[in-house]
Amino acid sequence: MASPFDRLPVELVDEIFEWLCPFCATPVGFANVKDWGSNTFGSKYDKADALLQLTRTCKLVNAVATPHLYHHPMTSRWWLLARTLLARPDLGLHVRSLLDNDKLRHRPIAENTVLAPFPTEVQSHFADSALARATEEERHAITDISLPWRDRMTWSDSSETLDMLVSLCPEVQEVKAKVGTLNTPNILIWSPPASLPNLRRFELSKSSPGAGLSLNLLAQVATTAPNLTSVALFAVEQNASSLQTLPAMPSLVALALRNAAICSETLRKLLAVCPNLQSFTYHGAPPGAHERVTRTEIAHALVGAAPNLTSLELILDPDDPMNLAPTDLMMPSLAGLSKLEHLTLTLDCVLPGGSSRAIPITSLSSMLLVSLLPASIRTLSLLWFGLYFSVATEPLLRLASAAPDRFRSLKSVHVSLLRNGLPGYEEKCAEVVAAFEKLGVEILMTPLHI
């Protein structure tokens, strides 16, 4: 019996199957495996199963559906996927997205966290690859067949899992990995230099306490994937003395460092190798980290080394004592970032002396925001943790009055504030809202109830 798809153009059939593909359905950023499928078309696993069933209907449908089936592999038996890709390298060419999630780690395992034996083909391939890049001392250990990893591959990090799979997927475009208890010092070590020219988005996080990720990982990543456009690192810890020379990353336009503990010199060196950076996110680590960077140092580094920034998000810890130093009483102006359009700041980036929890603030300079912002700003988000709104009224009203002349591109302002319930609170909110609405600027006030 002929398939109904036989009467349709192949291009139309391909577009239909895209609705079942997590990668094609979310073309911007990482395939959202968590939320994907939260619609009437069924769950993400139902969709993957539907693609699998389609490949078994006829030759035409198999030819069209198979690439979508492998665009974003969803399996808990990654070692079997590796065996398939070794036997069929053409299927590895279809893989676009490898994300560390609940279906791409390891099978349910015993209490000792030791995997059952891998297929012989997988063991041999990666053992040979390890031998090819090992030192003489390491070769002796690898060839010792009594080692547990040689026949069972003891589980440690999902980054190792993804590393192996990535080396079999030369067309992969996005990789998201997680370093576990062993704090693996390397990443993408199974792939030769420049072997992943299509890898655009890379994310690495750490799932356990202990020392943070080293920025030296970027050297291996940038060498293997020279055309990266987006990098996100979670739990970063790096001092300048141990920072290796990083290769230039001219294609990188988005960089996110969350829960980061780095010094100002490290930040400057990192920004220097990313000359075309357009989006930067920095979330400072909580107090106790060995390395710290103050808001003043961040501002100077960005204005001096990131002139192409269009989006900036700074989240600093409110209890960071470095932001209370006499030499760091006010964040320097960002007016030098002449292309900046989107800005998100927390309270502790702008208050004199830091958080109001440390130093009581009864008033703020009305010019605080006007002096801080570049003329190019379009959207502004202020996260006023712990700050009573009555203190922020004057800077906001002054911003509204200056907008027609100095901030003509301003389109949206979002303020999260601590609702204190004091007399006049509602009137102050209404005054600020009216001032921005009169200009045609969208204003959103989000009260925080504590």
C-alpha cells in the first residue's frame, strides 16, 4: 500500500516531520528538552517514538525522518548509540544537539555506580583513541585489561559521555555537559583540533561541591570548535596566575559566567580574546570564594575591552564585602558602552556602598541612573533586592525626565522592589508609572513580598 506521503513533495514532508524534532522545533539556543512537548502534540518521548515508528513505514518516510530522529538523540543507552554511530558514520552526520539530561547519561545502575560491560566495538574504539593520545606511562595503564574502566567504563562525569559521542558527530551544533564529582579537567578531548567547525553553542556546569571549573577549559574548546558563537560556564573559579594563554575567539558573541569567582586581571584577559562579544552575563559567586571582582573592576573591564556589547547582565552578591570598600562606593558609568541596548542590574551594582542590608540607605542621588546608563539603552531591568521603593523613586523619575533628550531609544523599564506598605507607597508607584507611560515607555513594577 502506498504511503499518503508519496503524494506530497519531499520538502513538505520534511517540514511536517520538523514538528516532531526537538532541534528543528527550537532553532534558537539549546533545544529545550525540559519544556519541549508541553503542548497538544504529546510529550517529548512520545514524539521521539513517533519519529522512530515513521522510519519503519516506507523508504521515502525513512529517508526523510531518519535525520530528524538523530538530530537530537534521546536515549538512556548512549553506549548503544555510540555503537550505532561507529557502525554507521553517516548517521553521526545528522546529529546536531547533544545535551546532558536525564535521558543521555547512563542506565539505572547498582549502588557501586559501575556500568555493565560496554559493547566490544565501543571499548576498542575509545581505548585505541586513548592510546593514540596518551603518554608512555598512560599507555601502560590503558593496556592493563584488569583496569575496571577497560571493560566496564566506571561512571564519573556526563562530560566524558558526551565527549565520546561528540567525537562521532562531526556536524554537532550544540553541546551541554556537566562535570561531576571528579571535576574532570578536560573537555572535548576525544575530538582533534578544528574537528567541530559547526559547533556554535557550548555549555558546561559543575554538579558537585568543590573547586570550580577552570577557564583553561576554554583553550581546548576553542581549539576544537573554532567557530563558537555562545559559551556558558557555571561555577567558574580562576586566578590570573594559573590562567593559560587562551586562543582568540573572534566568532564568540555571547558569554555567560554564572557563580563565578575570578579576579579582574582574569576578566580582562578573557575579554581581550573575545573582540566581537555582544552579550555578557556575570553572576558573582557568594562570599567565601578565593577570587573576587568588584563592580568597579567589571565596569572598567567592559568599557575598556567590550565595546560591541549590546546586552549585559550583572548579578552581584549583596553581602560581598568588596562592594563595601571606600574605593568602590559607586559603580562607574557604563556610558562608554555606546552599543548597549539591554541591561540587567541588581541593587548591589548601583547602590553607594553596596546593599542596604549592610549600610542603611535613606536616599539616592537623583542622577544615579542617568549617570550610569549609555544613551543607546533600550530595555532596563533593575532588581532592587532589599531596597525600599521610596529610595528608588527619585532616580527613576529623573530617568524618565531625561529620557526624551538623553535616552531616546528607551522602550522598557522593569523594576523589582521590596514592598514596604508604608504610607504613600501606592502613590509613588503610580507617579513613576505615569512618568514613563507618558513617554510611551513600557513600565513593569514587580513587588517582592517578604
